[in-house]
Amino acid sequence: MKVLNVRLLLIHADSMSYEVKERALEEAEKIDEGSRAGSYENALVVFTAVEEEDVKAVDAVVDAASKEISDVMDKVKA
């Protein structure tokens, strides 16, 4: 069994808001005006770090992360 190095930080927040100021990387996707700011209530905020080795097993990484996020969402009712 391959060990995945992907890391997830999951925060169950009463509220969460964001505002895009500028691109951090040239490779970042373009964001339309309607998506430049937003807010959410009872949110599960997910931060992800993917290691270079995980690129070799993208499907496994996505499956594992999706399952973990879904499991936590069900537990916290986010």
C-alpha cells in the first residue's frame, strides 16, 4: 500500500469570509469578479498541502482527501 503525504487541515467555523486581493502565482487560475469575495456560515474550511510524491498517485490522493473531508462534514454537520 502506498503511503500518501497529502496533509489536510480542517476547521469547522461558525463563519468564514474571503476577499481576493491579487494573484500569488502567475500559474493561478483567473477569478471572475463575482468570485472575488464571499462568505459562508457553518463552514468546513479545508487547507491542503500536497507533496511532490503525491503527484504520482493523484487519483488515490483525491479519493483519500474526498473521503476524509466528507466524513468530517458528516460528523460536524457542516
